[in-house]
Amino acid sequence: MRDPADLYELRSDLPELSSPVLLVSLDGFVDAGAAGKQAVAALFDGLQATELVAFDIDGLLDYRSRRPVMTFDETAWVDYTEPKLSLYLVHDLEGTPFLLLHGLEPDREWEAFTAAVQQLVERLSVGLTVCFYGIPMAVPHTRPVTATPHATRDGLVPDHASWVGRIQVPGNAMSLLEYRLGQAGHDVIGYAVHVPSYLAQSEYPRAGLAVLEYLADTTGLALPTEGLAEEARKTDGEIDRQVESSEEVQRVVRNLEAQYDSFVAADDGVGADALLAGDEADLPTAEELGAELERFLAEHDRGSEG
């Protein structure tokens, strides 16, 4: 492993901060409904951000797996969308400083990357790190957006019903970062926001708004939510109109509502696995769900473009 300090360079002098919050959102792994992407966009749109640290994206990224966009105009290449992975200093609506690590997830050197972030966490005296993203779940859009919180030690997140049990999933750099920081004694919280499976491939503003609300509740930061709240209201109306036009979609939503309500009503959380598997006799399988809602998604996307 190369020296973690070689993975980044300072773009500004590191400020003296008092136990700031570090928010982390990396593009490249799962982010159903573009929940994390929309939350980050709202932060950049509504707050002032200064780049503090730029990571060596040339060494961390496999360009062949995620090719950057280039623009050709008639006879020449005129633009190149340079990939980035940076640490930013941001101030919330009340002027409180916090840090934001955002950009493309590294394809390689995960251990060196996590060690580099740990160096910065310690140099900047970070008090709490919070990671966030969206995951597809067999939940209906007609119920409040929920999440699976996770943390590096007991007591960091309030008591809640567990939506999943013990599972093994493909790793990602953000989860490894949470794990390694926890091993080093740092406090980290993660929020996997639940996005209806049939909306996972679309931008779902309600999920992005939920991310900001979870972040604000956890950190006390004053974050801009008005834009996403308005987008969520518009999108909710569009979804409702599409659902009303399809009896098949209505049936799926009713089944998901019944499953969701049964889980919420159960004190012991029995039945949580069904929210991931969707294999009950009266519920659609993942394949059936996709087939029944394929037309709905296509119409929804076309309506959004118009």
C-alpha cells in the first residue's frame, strides 16, 4: 500500500475546526432513486462550498469502467468532464462549518483511500462522520420514507426496528471507510434510505429529501430542503396519476402497503426479510414487479422529460 498522504493534495489551508461533522457520498455503487446524489446537489445549490482537498483520481479510477464524458463539436473536441473526488468545507444555513467528501468512488486502492480519509479525519478533528445513499426496498411510495441506520458503536443511532437481518453484500469504498474508521475508534453513522423498488432507477426527490432530514436530525445542521421538498410534491403527484391509470400498478402498491403496515405494526420486526425478498404468496416477485411496472417507469420518465 502506498503512503496514504500521496493520494491527495491540499487545495486550501486546512482550517481549525471544533469537532466538525463529515458527510460522505460517493458515486459508483448503489444509490437507489439517486437519493444521495440529489441530497448532495441540494447542498451545493443552497450552500457555499470550498474545495480543501483533491484526491488523485487518476490513480484511483479505472477510466474504462466509468468513462468521463467528452464533447465533440463539428470538427474538434471542445470539452472534457473531469472526474473528481474532493473534500469540501461547507457552511450550513446558520453558518456552522462542516465537511463534505464527494465524488467518484475509487475503483482501486481502497485501503490506501480509507487510510487517507482517516488522516484527514484526525487532522481536522472530525467528531462524527455520516455516510448516506439510497437502497431499493419493497416499500410503497404512499408511506413515509424510512431508512436502515447503522453505526460503528452502540448508542450512536436511536432504537429502531431492524429492516434487515444478517446479510452479505458486495463491498464498496464507502462501507469500508465506515468499517475502518470504526476500527480506529471514530464515530460513524450510515443511512441507507429505502426507495420503492419500482422507483429505484428514477430520480425520486422524496428520498433525497429524506436524506437531508435524517442528516439534519442526526447532526443538528441547518440544511436546505425547500427545493427538494417542492420537487418531491410535484413528483408525488405525477406518480399518483400514473398509478391511478394502471390497475396492475395499483395492485402492487396495495400489496406493498399491506406488507409495510404489517411490518411497522409488529413489535418484534418479524417479516422484515420480506421487504427485501418480496416472495410472499400474495406479493409480486422482483421479476413480476419489474415486468408490471416497466411501462409505468417508461411513461413516468417520458413525462418528466416533457
